[in-house]
Amino acid sequence: MQQLTDQERQRRANLDQIRELGFEAYPADEFEVNAFSAAIKEGFEEGSEAFQEVTLAGRLMSKRVMGKASFANLQDSAGKIQLYVNRDEICPGEDKTLYNTIFKKLLDIGDFIGVKGYAFKTKVGETSVHVKELVLLSKSLRPLPIVKTDAAGNVHDAFVDPELRYRMRYVDLVVNEGVKETFLTRTKIMNSMREYFNNEGYLEVETPILQSIPGGAAARPFITHHNALDIPLYLRIANELYLKRLIVGGFDGVYEFAKDFRNEGMDRTHNPEFTIMEIYVAYKDYNWMMEFTEKMLEKIAHDVHETTDLDFGDKKISFKAPFARVTMTDAIKEHTGFDITGKSEEELRTACKSLGIEVDESMGKGKLIDELFGEKCEHHYIQPTFITDYPIEMSPLCKRHRENPELTERFELMINGTEIANAYSELNDPIDQRERFEEQVKLMDRGDDEAMFIDYDFLRALEYGMPPTSGMGIGVDRLTMLLTNNESIQEVLFFPQMRPESK
């Protein structure tokens, strides 16, 4: 049985009284809004004829009852605005129940109300709405945490516990200023990116989330079962192989904003469900994609913040193109003193151990090099930097380097010590691709649970011929973190994964 607090019991009692008085607590009628708080506060001038017939709706966030007249604050989707409520104006007849009982006694903080009236300025110059009509739109049965700031600027009763904020994002959005702005910025980022691709003539597509082969990345998948087909299916870890099938099919450029799923650890930059944008363009290579990517990020920064110089914590990061370029080999040599060129698996394993990096026997050369870079190099790259020319063992889907067959034509974009984008000159040689997949199977047999499966249908598609192609994936969540000055991925996801609440 649900246990109610004293406040919750009182709100239910208020609900009962409202209904006994003949008022609807959850009316079905449409309430047509024609104005928002921010527009009124920004646009109203004393003596102006603008905003003289406004209709607003939102949450009642405070009220100060003073006899026959009261002030209140209404919060709508655009912000807050003060209301002036006069008893005899909202109750022009003999019956004053709406004001004396409903408004004064039975409306609670958090209730949704609708008002009609006109804008004016108070004696102290605050733009407000003089209410002529008022209606209850939805009764709130739980009290909101009310954040208070005293005269000295000290904040009391703040709703700051991360677990509560992420679990009850609907409350977080109501009471904490700035949270909604983060998610509005996220949408601006995606819209800017989409506009950039569309202007280039590339096609937005959708590919399967449930896949029989979890291909396109080295990651541990989530597995489920399809009852009708009686087969195992995987939540996709990447959409790469399907998008490249579309290039085989004749599209010159395709992209997708995709939800991907990886059954791995969680930390400030990883969530098991995340958003990635992947794009593939025929007849291009990774050099072209580097220029394309830095121009795209420069545009997004301008669209969102009207500048390319952004603050992140105590750092200032410049998104002004061009970005620095450093090879993987040079990066590791600079930050560890170890040259990975031509080294065997055992030499790499020994080097990792000497540098205090935990490794095991399931790790092949690619994973050992990845550990070297991730542990000892990655965090040094604060300004946008392309790390290029990865060893072939790290990149099973990437074309061999045209000048050094031990390397691949790949880059990762590092910003603030974190990978933001990953791109290749795509491997389109089906014989080479089959051999790379077979090497992944050997790693799987050694216990590497992130090694890639062989996708035989993808190999068949390549055998029909895929033109030279460049592909790039960019982490939307991590990019949003950078452009909203948030250090945790949970801050830029509406509903990050969490353990269920204990009952």
C-alpha cells in the first residue's frame, strides 16, 4: 500500500474539496495558449498595446495572498512570470469561491493553472500579468522540492542529489534552472549537424536496431531472443555495416542518428545506451573526412554559441579549424618513450606491464596498443586533435595505409582527453576484410568478448563491389557534454540507466 506523507495527504484532501465544490481538477477541454513568459518579459513596454490579451499556462510556483488581491509566480516552458490576481476580477459575480477557497486555500505549489489577462509593470518595474480569468488545469499530488535563496545568496533545499535528479528528471527540469537549457542545446547540436549533411546532399536513413550479427565495432553486445523466428538477436553496437551496404547499393552519401547499445561499464563518459551519428560518403578518404569533420564542428559551435572559443570547466577549448594532427605511433612515443613500430604482441604486453597497465593473455596487439594510448596518452589532448594512422590490428574495418601496409587510414578526434569521433578510409577489399574478420574470431577464441563477429552477408555485399568510401561516427552525447560544459554523460541524457529503486 502506498505510504503518503502529510503533504501528500493534504493535497488529496484539497483535491476532494475542489471536486465537492463542483470544480474540475483535470479538465478535458483545450486551453489555447497564445503567449509565453519570456516573450512578455522581453517585449513588453509600458504604454505599449502589445500583450494586452494574453493567455498563459504553467505551474503555480509561489503565491502571496493579501486579502482581496494576491501575487503569484507562474512557470511555463519559457520561464517564470509574476501574476497579479484580484478577487473581484476573477470572480465578478456574487460567488467568490474561485478566489476565496480555490485560489487561496486549495491550490498548491506545482498545480497547473491557466490564466487570461494583460501585461503591465508593477510599481517596482516588474513586468507581470494582470489576471482576468483563472482556471485549474491539473492538480499536483506531490510537493515539489522548492529551492530557496536567502538575502545573502545562500541556496537552501536544493535538489542536487545526482541519483534523485537522474531518476526523477521530470522534477529536475522543473526546479533546477539550466537543466532544460542543456537539452535544448542538445537538440540545436543535432539540428546543426543534420543541416550540414542535408546541405551537402546526403540522405538521412534508418537501419535495424535488432541484428542477427552485432557488427561494426569491438564491443560486448546485449542479447535477446525472437520468439517467432526462434533465433537470438542482438541490440546493435554500431550501424556501420548496414550503412556501408547502402553505399554498395548506390547511395553516394548516407547518415543516421542511431541509438547503440554496449553491455559494458558505466562511468562519466560511458552509458550502455548512447546516441551516435554515423555518416558514409562514397569516393572520399579519411583526409577529406578530417576537413569535413572540423568544418562541421566549427559550424556547430557557431550555431550553438556564436563563437568557436568555448569554456569547459577551467579550460578554454577552440573549435576553430584546422585541428592538430598527430599519428598514433608518435603520440605513444611522445608520452611513453616506447616505439610500437614493428613490435610483437609479447613486446607490447611487456611494455604495458612496465608502464603499470593491467593486461591479460586474451589481448591481441590491437587491444594492447589501445590500452597504451588510452592509459598514457589520451588525457593529454585537450584541444581538438586528430590522432591518425592506427596500427592495422586496431582497425578490422579500415583500409590499409597507402604508404605503410602495417597501418590503417584511420583517425580519432580527441577533445578534452576524450574520443569524440572515429573515422576511416573504409576497407572495400572483400578478401582483406574476410581475413581481418577471421583474425577477430581467433581473438574471440582466446577469450576476447569484444572481438568482432564475422558478418557473412556484409562480406557478400562487399563482393558485389563498394566504391572508395570514407565513414565517420561522432558521439552525440560526448559532443553535447563539451558544448554544454558538463563533465558527466548522465547530465546530457534525459533518462540515464540506473538500478531499479528498492521497494
